[in-house]
Amino acid sequence: MKLAIIGTGYVGLITGSCFAEFGYETVCIDKNQERVNELKNSKCPFYEPGVEDLLDKHLNKTKLLSFSSSLSESIKDADIIFITVGTPSKRFEGEADLTYVWNVAEEISENIHKYCVVVTKSTVPVGTTKKVKKIIAKKISEKNFDVVSNPEFLREGSAIDDFMRPDRVVIGCENKKSDKIMKELYRPLYLIETPIISTTIESSEIIKYASNSFLATKISFINQVADLCEEVGANVQDVAKGMGIDRRIGNKYLHAGPGYGGSCFPKDVKAFIKTAENNNLDLSILSAVDQFNEERVNSIVNKIISKSNLKKGDKVTLLGLSFKPNTDDVRDSTSLKIAKLLIDKGIIIKSYDPEAMENAKLENSELVLCKDAYKACEATSVIVIGTEWNEFRALNFFKIKNNRENLYIFDLRNIYNPEELKDLGYKYFGTGK
Ligand code: NAD
Ligand code: UGA
């Protein structure tokens, strides 16, 4: 089976590399020539653990993987074509911007020469895959292609493992022929007994948004509970543990913090709300989830300023700039939002992140970037832990304190034991405790 993947972002590149690892001949296409050139040299354009090893193996040893900027050349022999381009939020509207998907569908329609399956792997609102079909059908007979929805559930930072060992694979299709082809494609996962869910295209598209939205709901829920815990003297970590042990609730996505960020939860929650609105329905639970998450960084910044009496010209250390650990992605990063709000109030932000400093600087040139966490903590009296990178979990706070008084720690991710830091003389503030 020959595969073509259009778009080499997080989803496209991981999908392509992992299918090559399964043994399929795979070509990945991107219109960004610079990106394609880097990839041809086994250079991953973003930080994602393990990708460069896979690139090197399948570009240079097995030769199952290739990269191209020519869609017309690359898809002509493909049995399955995956659309993995971005579906960002439309500015101010929340609706998914499907421009990239429509453009790719047009291009595919002009370049299919034999039967193939066209798969939407990008996260797309219900109805999109069938619209892709309509676009292609303007030029190609419906007998010569099928469309399938096969959403992706990988997380950045653990993308390869998530792809190779998924909790489930969802296949939304219209007929047995395309369902059989997709099941054949995922046969390597039968060995590890991955559940494969076959359903309609519409249900498959909804499964993706409902899953992301549900996880985002858990996060906003626990963050609201965290605020209550702070008021009444409870500890949200104990509360989450006590709740999560109930298997009907589950212990995942109950870590309180600065709110969810990243390239997907914020935009997907908004797009799902918009889909409901377009169908005259009100996903009011999600509107509350979204609104609370949007406002959360403001309340965190207000808390930091009021508890530590910050004034214009003061310096604050911010540890972590990516939206989560093990990625250099700063899209919708809560750390960057916190930095901007503080900078707008005249506060100087000294920051360090193991991987995301280059991307962060492009977003906010006023950040003062330091070579390590210790340098970032020099000459500041307030330390904010924004992202829970492993290397921030065992910092030497005795050394950082260096006999100074009135040092504040805002441990937004609850990675430290409050008592230990208080014993060292810090004023410690966690989230929800
Ligand atoms: P991305 O923005 O990182 O990458 C998209 C790529 O598509 C870019 O390299 C761009 O140059 C390329 N592209 C755009 N138009 C093209 C065209 N006409 N021809 C060839 N290439 C083109 O996007 P991403 O983060 O990989 O997300 C892609 C989709 O997958 C989105 O719908 C997203 O919601 C979904 N998704 C993302 C993740 C994630 O962890 N990032 C996980 C699951 C699902
Ligand atoms: C998320 C989903 O987990 C993936 O299944 C999905 O494929 C992907 O979105 C997508 O559609 O793009 P990702 O955004 O990479 O993956 O990262 P997560 O680990 O889910 O974290 C998202 C945000 O939630 C981060 O800001 C993280 O810090 C926050 N989070 C997560 C919490 O605040 N608390 C938690 O308990 C878990």
C-alpha cells in the first residue's frame, strides 16, 4: 500500500514517520519548501522526542519515507491520501478556518489518476469530509475515490508513542470497501489489540471534537474546584486523587494549573461551540469551559501581583514557556499569556525554557531569555513555574535563595512540596492548595 500525507506539521510528520515504521512506502508533502528541505536532511522543524531517529531510519536506511513539495507528482500512485493540514480558529469567530483543507481538496481533485481513499486526519467540523468529497467529485467520478474520516488523537511531546500505541483508532466511512482498506492499513495495531471503531463519517468527526472538549471540560472543572479549595483550605491534589480513583471518573486530566493551552484544546472547544450554534443548539457547558479558561490567566496574574506586591520595574522569573513539557510549541501557551500581561504592567520577565525560547522570542521580543533556570532566578524575588518540565522538578532552591529574604514562588503546576519550600524560607503559592 502506498501512502501520501499532505502537510508535515505535528500530525502529518508523525503519521508519515510512523506509517513508514509500520512498513508502508510513504511520501509526505508540504507546500513549505524550506521545511521539506530540512526534512530531507532528517531535521525535524519542531522539537518532538524520537522523530529525528525515525526520519533518519526511514529516509536513509529503509528508504520507505520521502518528502516532496510537489503534490501532483507525489499523490499520483497513492492508495491512501491523508489530509493533515492545519485547521486554525478564524480570527474573532471561533469557527474552524478550513481554507487549507479546501485548497488541498481542489489540488487532489486535479491529480487523482486511479482509485484511492482520501482521508481527513486534520480535526474538521462535522460535514467537512463530505464537502471534501463534493469538491473532488466535481472533477473525478465517485467510483474512483472514497472519503474517510480518521481523526488523530496524539499529544505533542509523546506523539510517537501515542500514534504507535493509541487507545483507539476511529474510522468513519461510507462503504465496506474503504472500511476494509483502512482496517488493512491499521493491521499492525491488531497485535497490540487496539480497539478499531468503525462508524459513520459524521460520528467520527464528532468523536474527535467531543473527546478534546471533554478533556478540556475536566481541566476547567478541576481548576474551578482548585479555586474553591484555595478559599476553604482544601488541597486540590488530594481532591483530584480522591475523585480520580473512582474508575467512572478516572485520574487523568485532573491536574489543576493555569488553564489549558496548545494548538488544539482552545481552538477545538471554540469550533465545537460554533458547530452547535450553527445547528441552533447551545453547548452551554462548553461555553462556560472556554470562558473560564480564557479568564484564568488574568486571575493568576492578579494573584501573583497582589500576593507579592509587584510594582512596575520589578523582575519576575518565569520557568517554562511552551504550552506543556517536551515540546517547543508555544501556540496558545498560558506561560506566554502570563508573561505578556505582566510585561504590559511594566514588569520585567526573566525566563528560561529547555526548548521553546526561540519560538517564544518570536511571539514576545520583550522576554529576557536566560541560559538556564538558575540564571533566570538571579536578582528576582518572584519565581513563577509556568510549565512542568522535568528539569524544573528538582531545582536547588537553597542555592537559588542565596540568603535572600522575601522570595515568592508561584508553583502553577503544583510540582513542589509546599512545606519544603516554606522551610527554606520561601513564600509558596501553589494552585488550589
Ligand atoms: P501544523 O500547523 O503544525 O502543520 C500543518 C502543515 O500543513 C504546515 O507545515 C503547512 O505548511 C502544511 N500545509 C498547509 N497547506 C498545505 C498544502 N496546500 N499543501 C501542502 N502542505 C500544506 O498543524 P498540526 O499541528 O499538525 O495540525 C494539523 C491538524 O491536525 C489540525 O487540524 C489539528 O487540529 C489536528 N491535530 C493536531 C494535533 C497536534 O498535536 N498538533 C493532534 C491531533 C490533531
Ligand atoms: C491534546 C489531546 O490530549 C490529544 O488527544 C489531541 O490529539 C490533541 O490535543 C489535538 O487534538 O491536537 P495536546 O494539546 O498535545 O493534546 O496536549 P495535552 O497533553 O492534552 O495538554 C493540553 C493542555 O491541557 C496543556 O496546556 C496542558 O498543560 C493542559 N492540561 C492537561 C492541564 O492543565 N491539566 C491536565 O490534567 C492535563
